[in-house]
Amino acid sequence: MNKSKVWKIFVLFLVFTFLVSACGSAEKTDQAATGGEKFTTSSGFVCPEPATKMEVTSKELNLFVWTEYIPGEWKECFEHAYGVTINHGEYSSNEEMYAKLSSGSSTYDIVQPPDYIVSLMIKKGLLQQLDKN
């Protein structure tokens, strides 16, 4: 996956994260883009319509985040809205996260490292520089 695709997916991830956190409940809203049909997750959460619908070229997003950090409803809504499959690994300690990334056995598009490990990860070549274009 090239840097441009990763950046676009990262932006989509952020936009959708802000959208879901702003909603805060399963309050019903109008959905113009889907002809009035609302998508409801397996837990009964009614997904909000994305504020900005973007074209996505990649069909897969690989995340590595804290255990239980991303709710299942968020994943289902994002996958439905953008047609992207979200694969995610979870870690329960910063040491576990660093050890897995250091081993080189996994490739993730988005990782959630703590601030004090970022400089070490940069020195070890585990992070890519952000392409601001």
C-alpha cells in the first residue's frame, strides 16, 4: 500500500472518528445518501451518515490499537459507509506494542504508540514520515 493511500485512509479514519464521537448516541437523523435507509449495527446502534463522503481506493485498513479502544459499532459503521474492511490488532501494554512492531512480522497502516516511544520507533525505522502532499 503506498503512502498516498495510507494517508487518505488515515484522514477517513479521523473524519469518521470525529463524526462518531460528536454523535454520542443512536439518535435518528435524516439520511439523504442512502434513500432514507439507516444502517444499524449488530448491537442496535444506528450509524450516522458521514459528514463528507470520500472516494476510497483501498479496500482494507490495518490498525494496531489499545485493547478495546475501538468499539465494534464504529468498525461496522465505517466499513458500511466506505466499503473498507478494518483489520485490527490490539495490545494491552506499550511494551507489547513495541515488541510486536520491532519484530517486523506485521504491517499496519495506523499505529497508536505512546508519545515517549515515538522517538525510539523513528530511530529504529518503524515509522514512516508523514507525506503532507
